[in-house]
Amino acid sequence: MQYEIPFSLEGAAFCFRQYTKLMEHWAAVLPLEILYVDYEELVENQEEVSRRMLAHCRLDWDAS
């Protein structure tokens, strides 16, 4: 079945299922801690979430 990605609801759903399967795969096979970031939370609390992402990458926060 071919969807006109991303121009249909079915296409968007297909992409999301593929993304979910891919992330489940990487979480299962990689010996790394994966940081999941919620877009809405990032938009609402940009500095807090950005700090969390940087800390996850072992980088320092630079306010500039």
C-alpha cells in the first residue's frame, strides 16, 4: 500500500509507526541511554528542556 506521505492521515500514521518501530529497535540494541524529548514540553519550557538535552550529552549550558 502506497501513501502520499505526508499528505494524508494514513501517510502520517504510517510514518509514526515506522518511527516507533525504529526507536524501539535502537533502544533494544544500543547500549546507550536514549533521551526522549517531547516537542510540546520543549516549546513550553525551552531552557529547562535544552539544559536537560545538553546534560544528557555531557555538555555545559551557555546562556548566550
